[in-house]
Amino acid sequence: MRRYLPVAVVAVAASVLPLRASALTLPAATSPTAARPSAPGLTTALEGVPRFDHVVVLVLENENFNVTWNAANAPYLNGLRNDASTTKPYGNVFADHYYATGHASLDNYIAMISGQPDQPLTGSDCLAVSLWVCAQGQLLMANGRNLADQLEEQGLSWKGYMDSMPSPCFHQEYSPTVLTPDPYQGDSQAPPAKDYADRHNPFLYFPNIVGNPSRCEAHVRPYTELAGDLVANALPHFSFITPDTCHDGHDAPCSDGSIGGMKGADNWLSEAVPPLLTYLSAHNGLLIITLDENGFSDPEMPPGCCSGGIGGVLPGFGGRIGLLALGPGLGTHKTVTTSYDHMSLLRTIESSFGMGEHLNNAAQASSMADLFAP
């Protein structure tokens, strides 16, 4: 979601500008071919969440609950949700009271991989500041610790697959001397990025990833590489898939004049999901499909729940969006009515991989264990 920058954001940006690049401690690059440490989480899950060998999160954009989960708008997606067949190799469980945590895009993406709540910069999508300025804000909580750090410490592989990203770890120049607003915001036919948006790629907003080019290039990859990874049996343990702003429901019409919106997103899903779901069904994998936030036009109350707000004690406010879980061992055509949010999703991923550490607001969240109950 794009919105105008409040005055408070300018003050926050000014407060982080004195930070020097030399003051940031960046970890050594992680080589994809380096020997990995033992992974104690590989055989153990926690809090009633099954151990999956692969977890894939796919995030759509900015649609109200009754638009997304409506067969007239998204026949393929809702076909996945409503499939009552007991012969398919995967189950389908729908969380119908799943909420976003903020009402921009970036704050929600940040929440999903770090448990950090909305703050003035990410809550404005950082549209008026540079990538470097925006990324410093994440250092204020747990020194910017994120899910990628947790995974690597467990010896687990991860990738972000970014639709329309022109090259690995593509982004605005990351430097304290570059203070112009990030130009890569999607909804464009201008090369090289076109409909790719930095603000929908959460890994770029953590200095220990974006400030470490080797690490970033090894893990943050163009979406076009996913098909080859599936064929090569090389899907990582954790994957985060972001469609571009034409394919995620954000733009309607798209920058090239095509339909966009939820109908366009559903068309994209109908091509993207089947090979992924086939692979995950055969390799003990879980696919999560959800959205970053709902549209501002949704009057449904409450606008949030759970631990999505400040300190994990206040609810979030990004609106009801729903979440669909698909994978072997799940129930068939099951609906869960428990209230959850993006912090719950992060805790569920951590628990599936056997992590006892829960980042930031995920420490106050509950794992979505009833998605996996018989």
C-alpha cells in the first residue's frame, strides 16, 4: 500500500541519518556450498506444529477478505480452499480469522520474518527515504535479528524468490551517502525493475542481509529460478515468494494494461502453484498463501488481533485477510476460526523448525497449532 508520509516519519528518518555504515556489524557471507552445522531442528518440532522439511510462504497484496476469498474473483485460489476431495496428496486448511499487523505493505512483510511491529518508517512503506535509511530502523529491535539468521544457525537453507527481480539481490544502492527515495516501487514498465518492488522484499530491510552482498546474492533470487530448483530437487527449507505488483493483486489495471487485481493474481497463481504443490506434497512441505494487508475500504471490525501491535500486547490493525495452508498431513477442507496474525505465522514457522527462540512480538504470539490438529 502506498500512502503519504506523515511528519513523524521525517523526524524518525532524521534520527537514523547520523548512523555510520562503519558502525554496523555485518556477519561474514554465507556460502551456499559451505559445510553446514548440524541442525537439531530437523527432527523436532514444537508447540503442536509438525516438522515440515519445506515451508513456503507466498504473499499477495491489499485485497479485502470478501474479495480474495470469493470464487467469482479468484476461482483457482478458492478452488484450493474449497476442495473437499480426500484423494489429493495434500490437505487444505483455511484460517478465516487471520489478520495483518499494519496498514502499509512493508511493515507487514517485516513482521512476517522478524516479529517487528509497525513503526513510522515501515508504516509509510519508506517511500520518502532511501533503502539505507529505512533499513537502519530494524536495528532498534533485537539488533535486526530475523528469521534468516535463525535458519542459518540451525543449518537450514532459505531463499526469497522475487517475481520480476532483474538480478540476484537487486535493490537501490545501499549506502549512507545515497539519501534519495528508493525508486523501485513496482507498477512500472521502466527497466530494469518494472513491476518489481523493493518494499515487498523484506530481506532487503535488514542490514546484516542487504549490507552483505555475498549473503544477499546467495539467498535473494529472481522468481524465475524457482522452477529450476524444483526440477533439481533443490528447494530450500524455507522459501518466501513475492509476486510482482501486477501478479499479487496490488495493481488494477497493471502497468502494461493487463487486468491485474485479484483476477490477475488468481491467473498467476493458477500457473505458479501446481508445480510447487506437487513438489511439496511429495517432500513433506507446507505452502502458506496469505496477503500482506487488506484494503482500506474494508469496514469489518476489529481491524486486527493478537500480538501484532506495540510490544506484542496491543493488537495489530492491518485488517482481516485470511490464510490458506496446503500440505500433506493436513485436514481436508477444514476451517479454523481462531484469531491469528503475522506474528502467529512467524512463531509457527519457528516451531516447525524446532526453534525455541521466538523473535520480538512472536514471543507473545501463539503458534497456529490447530491448523494441524486432526
